[in-house]
Amino acid sequence: MKKIVIIGGRGNGTVVASIIEDCIDAGQKYKILGFLNDNEKEDINNYPIIGGIQNEDWKKFDEDVYFIYTLSTVKVAFQRHNLLKSLKIPNKRFASIIHPTSTVSKTAELGFGNVLMPYSQLGANAVIGDHTTLMSYSYVGHDDTVGEFCFISAFASTGGRCIIEDGVHLGHKSSMLARLKIGKYSVVGLAAAVTKDVESFHIVAGVPAKKIGEIKID
């Protein structure tokens, strides 16, 4: 039995909780203990708030308790990622949750703290960094390298041998050609078609995708 504490709350946190419930229903051995959250006071979907985030309440849990970090928001991924790193939770304390309908190649590699939602697919020899989420029906192509703290939205797809750096957000139904690179903390908009490399901290949208803005980190 793997005991799980979700770092976050309503939104991504409750979605991840429902995925874990699906895994439990399918026979996987998990137990959700509750949430770490700095703002909520009441139970979330019948799970208790059992501590805070920035006061480092994670330290009060025994070594057999694992965490999932679900604080992810478009355009502030840089700040959310830095908060995660500031907590200094050892990687071995993060669980990866793989929905039973997800398809993962035997030759793919996953980091710590990943979440693979229903019907997501991870291709042959793909490498996924820590704390990256693949939403429902997303597809990561063969030989792709995906960094830490990326968010691959529902129905998004990537060509083979792509490089997706840390903190990238691929929007719903977006796509990219093979052998492209998307730089750190960039945002690819809804249904965008990426046909050339995207620089770090850029926001792109459209068909073909073009720069429409930049991510501010100050």
C-alpha cells in the first residue's frame, strides 16, 4: 500500500485524486491521506487538509508516505516550479501515477512525480522528466525528451525526436512536427501547430504557430 499526500487543492489536485481513485478501483495499491494546502480549511472531495505547503509540513510524514505536486498554472509555471524546488523534498518521496488506460512503451523512461491521465500515450524511447503531466489522450512521440514540470494538455501530440524543455505548457489539441525544440517555460496555445523551434519563455499560437507574447518571471 502506497500512501499518497497531494500537494495542492481544487483543480489539478482533485483531478489527480480522481485518477488515483481509478487506479485503486483497478487494483493498484494506493491510499490518499489528504492534501497539503495553504488556503483551504475544509475537506476537499472528502479528503482532509492535513498540513500546509510553504511551512514545509511535508517533513512531518514518515518515509513511507509519498507526494504528488499538483500546483501548475499556465504562465506561472516558472514560479510554481521554483516553489516545488524550494521545498527540497527528495525525489524518491514522489510517486508517479499512471492511469490503467494509459499506454507506456517498455522502452520509455519516467522520472519522479509524473501523472499520466486516461488514454495518454508515451512512445518508444521517450524520456519524461520529473513532475510532468500527460493529460487525457495526449501523445508523446518516440525518442522525445521532455523536461521537468511540463504540462501536456488533452489531445496534444508531439512528433518524434522532439526536445521539450522544463516548464513547457502544450495547449489542448496542439501539435508539433518532429525534431523540433520548445524552450523552457514556453506556452503553446490551444490547437496551435508548431512547425519550427520555439524560444524559451515565448507564447505561441495559431496555425502555423507564431509568437504572440512572452512569459514574465519577475
